Amino acid sequence: MEYKGHTVVRKIAIAGLILEAVGWLLLVPVYLIWMSQGTMMDITLMVLMGGNGIAFSLLAGGIVRGRKLWWILSIIWVGINLVLTFTDQFGAADFVALALNGGLLVLLIAGGYKAQKAIKTT
């Protein structure tokens, strides 16, 4: 993946999406080891956490390619995650998620969409 042509704000937003992806994917084994009791609800939560991680990684890849649709989807997805932060008990981890998602949303909007020029590789 090429990062040439991306602004600093865009690069930080891409890094934030990757950080979110890694964080969600790491939560799956942590939840499995320390919190899961093997119920259907636990399995559903692990699938949703893993899916969220995969979604964030796909969004980061799409933004690297410079497609407007991925930028729009990223704003929507991060916004949904921001709202979902408030749907259950609010603790320290939720505050971290709120700060990360809020900052990421601001970066995505501030970075704006800029079409990437095709980069020739010879």
C-alpha cells in the first residue's frame, strides 16, 4: 500500500483505524480467556468484536487506496461506534473508546476527501 500523496491528518486517521482494528481483534482472545463463560451471548460478542476489527481494517485499506466511498463509510462506521459507546455501562474502557472514536471522527472529517493520483511504479 502506498501512503504517498496523503496528508499528515489522513495518515494519522489511517493509523487510528488500524489501531482500532488491532484493538478489537486483540479483545477477542482477551475476552475468551478472562471473561467468557461459553454462553451463546459470549460467542456472539466475540464474533461482533472480531467483525468490528475486520471492518476497521477494511476501512483503513480503502482509505489508503483513496476511494471516496471508503472515506464516507469510515465516517459512518466510526460514528456508529461512537454512539454505541453509550449503550451499556460506562467505565474506563468506554471512556478510552469514546476518546479514540471521537478523535478519529474529527480527524476523518478534518482530513476531508482528496482523490489520490495514480502512482506509477516502474
